[in-house]
Amino acid sequence: MSNLLRLIGRRLVAFPIMVLGVTLLVFVVMSFSPSDPARLALGESASAEALANYRATHGLDDPLLTRYVRFLGGLLQGRLGTTSGNTPVTDVVAKAFPITLQLTFLGLALAVVLALVLGVVAALYRDRWPDQLIRILSIAMLATPSFWLAILLIQWLGTVPGGWGSFPALVTDWIPFRDNPAVWANNVTLPAVALAVPVAGSLTRVVRTSMVEELDKDYVRTAVGGGVPYPVVVARNVLRNALINPITVLGLRVGYLMGGAVIIEIIFNIQAMGQLILDGVTRNDVFLVQGVTLTVAIAFIVVNIVVDMLYVLVNPRIRSI
């Protein structure tokens, strides 16, 4: 237990260091943006004197290090600046980010369930027709871009002329789960499936490979030879040991899902982080793009730390490291 606590402590100590590095990278990159926050705030017709006063008031002419320290101070207080419409970036992100998280983790859950089922079945029927079929299917899933699949799902299952389903092609009004679970599920089904399929394809191959490696080990033959039923050995030992590699890969796939969710949200007209990034880039809104990028990056760090914790819990051997 002490080794486990030390590992958790190291992850927690590394967290602020990684966040600091991300904030520095995002701030420096956005500082070289050609957009002028003063002109964005005051408009194209603002006089040179008004622009100069705005820059002096908001410290835009200060050295880069001074502005970065001030930015960190605001970040610690929950402030990310204001948009070109004088709306606090924190308020905008706080409204949009939970929607992106819901899409990301629902897509992740679908991908994990699908990958576990397909990967385990393929390993148990190794080199037979179910395995061959699943391997071909996983390659097809892996090669399918999320945005292209989203368009196909809208055409096939959306409420469009010629569509076969009742899922909304465009989410005109986001309904939270607590208000109406049925409408919420109807809104997120197609976006979540579009996100999940490519990830499920790659995870299926990882699960199958890990399962095959575990099934070939001596302890499986010893347990079965000792009278333990084969399904019990697979469920209690093989599956748990085989999950170590997929969990390692899972943290990287969360970043892919977050990036994919940005595009999927735009396709389905979901007013979340993807729409914020599009609006920020379109309007050259530096503070909005900076706040959205920083939020997504920090969320990615947090998720990977959580995945590291799961990896430690699933694999007791590294607790002694």
C-alpha cells in the first residue's frame, strides 16, 4: 500500500508541473497571434488614442513574462479573460465544456464496450471465422474517419429526406440529461457512435492481442488442467491481466476523442467547445481560443493521470517500482 501511495503522490506532484507547462505553451503561442485584442474589443473604428489607452489599462504593452505571471494569477482565480463580446471566457467555457465531456465519455464508453466484446470473442475464436471477420471489421472501423461516419449516420438515421431514423440531424436545442433523459439520449446517440467507432476499431485489436498473449501462458493451461473451468479462468484471470495494455492505450484515445468531439459538435450543430473554437478562430478572438485550448489540454492531463491510477490498480506488479 505504501508503494501505491508513493506512486499516486508522484502523479499528483507532476500534475501542477504539467499544467504549468501547458499554460506556458498556450500563452506563448497565442501571444504571437496577429490579432489585436484592443481592436477586437473597441472595434475597427476606434481611434489610435483609444487603442493605446486600452492596451495600457489592460497591460497589453507589458513584457511577455509580466503578462504571463498576470495570466497565471487570473487563472488561479478562475479568470481567463473576456471574449470580443465582453463576456467572461470562464462563463462561456463553463457552459460548453460539460457538453463536450458528455460526448467524449459516452463515445469512450461505447468504444470500450464494443472493443471488449469484439476483442475477447476474436481471441477466444482465434484463427477461425469469427476472428477473421472481427479483424476485418476492426480494420474498417479504424480506417473510418469520424466526420465522414457522422455524415453517413445523418443521411441514414437522421431526420432528413430519405433518412430511415428519427435522430436529429442538427441539435438545435441541447437538453440536459436531468431535464429529459430520452431527448438527451436521442441527441447524443449519433455523435457518440461517430466518435466511438474508430476508437473501438483500434482498441479491439489491442484487446485481441493482449488476450491471445495471456491465453498462451502456462498458468492458463495449469489452471484448466487442475480442473478450473475454462470460462472461469478467462473471466477471473485472463481478462484482468489482458486489460493492462488496453488501459495504457486508453489515455491516449481520450485525447483523440476530445479532438474528434470538436469536429463532431460542429457537424451536429452542438453548441459546445467545438463551436467556441470555430467562433474564436473566425472572430480572431485570442482570449476565447486561449481559454478553450487551455481547458481541453488540462482535461487531457487529468484524464491521463486517472488512467495511470487505473493502470496501477489493475497491474499490482508496478506498485513496487
